[in-house]
Amino acid sequence: MSRSFISFLVTVGILLVVVRLTVFTVYESDRGIIARLGELKKDAQGKVTVYGPGLHWKLPLIDIVYLFDSRLNMTEVPSERIVTKEKEVLLVDLFVQWRITNFALFYNTTHGVSEEMVGRDRAEQLLRQNVKGVLHSEFGQRTLQNVVSEERRELIEKIRSRANENVKDYGMEVVDVRINRVEYPPEVNDKVFARMSSERLRVAVANRANGESKAAIIRADADRRARVMVAEAQKEAERIRGEGDSKAAEVYAESFNKSPEFYRFYRSLEAYRNVFQDKGDVMVLKPNSDFFKYFRNSGEKE
């Protein structure tokens, strides 16, 4: 191997090292800033220079590049014990969507220390602390009914707005907040279920008693109406019977006036029919009794 070729390889190696130390890449989803001797690099207007996607130059061993994810980030807030206005203890899970709006301010508040994605852990820690504080404050002013009702949207927007105000000083923006779960802690569930069962039983007993009371009222009203209807029917029957008896008496009187003897004969036949309804009936009378006068002489006058 010739000396010139070896020199060429050494030169290429040195160039590669220099390029590696002076060139850095910012990907499409990232933004970068440069810290030069501990101070952020600024432009002519005194603003911190933010590097977009592409290849950029830096001074080797002097400049340190910090990259930040410019996309929408999501941070989960683990189960948090919250006390409501009614002193109810709840477990609340939620997640927060956020992004970086001021990369220089974000760097200064999260203290990045490497060329990788810096400050994310610190940012999420600060975000969780702020969201939890707002969560306790807002839930403490509301009842459980408010949390699970239509007011929940208003509650979420209030949490998002207040959390966003709190993290602006960190160069961050809270875009959205969503509650995954609201439930009682395990040690409270049994008591809650027992109380709910007792409450449902009380309501059932009250409804049953109310139903029985209404049923008794309905039965009493039905019995009263039935008695009134029977009394009215009996009254009507007595009236009709009285009119019939009156009419019959008129017919009897009219018949008697027209033919007294025939009327007496007809009444005797009715008497015979009524007396001798049963073949076993026995009567002891004199043969010349008036009762049998129409058997003796067919009603001829004596």
C-alpha cells in the first residue's frame, strides 16, 4: 500500500470526523436549538435560533445541539385520589395532549443535558403536577353528580384552560384533556354497593306500600260503587214491582167490577193451584166448606 493512498485514507477519516462534529440533522418532526458555551445561540434580533428540518452546521466541541419533538404529545396521569365537594373519594385517570410552543423557554425550564430528545421526563413531571393540582381544585368544588352529568364537558374544559395557563411559563401548551375513568376506590366499592342496595330496597318498599295503598283506595271505591249500583237497582226493582202490583190491583178491581162471580172463581182456582202444589199435601176440611163450593155446585148461588 503506497504512502499516498494511506494519506488519502487518513484525510478522508479526518474529514468524516470533522463532518460528524460539525453537521447535525433535524428530522421533520423535530426542532433544534444550539447551546454555545452554555448560552443559547441567537440571531441578529436577539431571538434564540430554532432549527427546522434539514442539515445544519455547528462548531465542534463548542456547540451542543438539543432536539425537541414538535408533534402533539400525550401524557397519562395515573390514578389520582380526588375528594369531591361531598367528601366522596374517587379514583380519576386522565391523559393530557400537549406540545412545545417555545423551545428556548422549554429548554431553560426542563434543563436538557444531551443531544437526544431532552427535557421530556421533566416536562411530563411538571405537567402532571400542574394537572393534578387543577384536578383537586376543580373536583373539590363539584359533587359526584356534577362530574358524571352534562357538566363534565365544562369541567374538562376548565381543567384544560387552567392547566394550560400554568404550563405557559414552561413553553408548553395543553391542547386537550380527557378523563378515562372515574370510580370509587376498591375499599369503598363494597360500602357503596351496600348503600345502593339498601337505597333500592327502601325505594322498592315505599313503592310497594304506595301501590297497596292505591289498591285499597281503588277496591274501596269499587265496593262503594257496587253497593250504590245494587241499592239503585233494588230501588228500581221495588218501584217496578210496586207499579206492577198497582197495575195488577187495578186489573183485579176492573175484572171484579165487570164479573164478580168469575173473579171469585178465578181466585179460587189460584188458591187451589197454590195449595195443591205438592202431591203429598194433606188438608182436613169439611166437604161442605166454602173452600170447595165450586167443586160442589160450580159456583151456583145458594
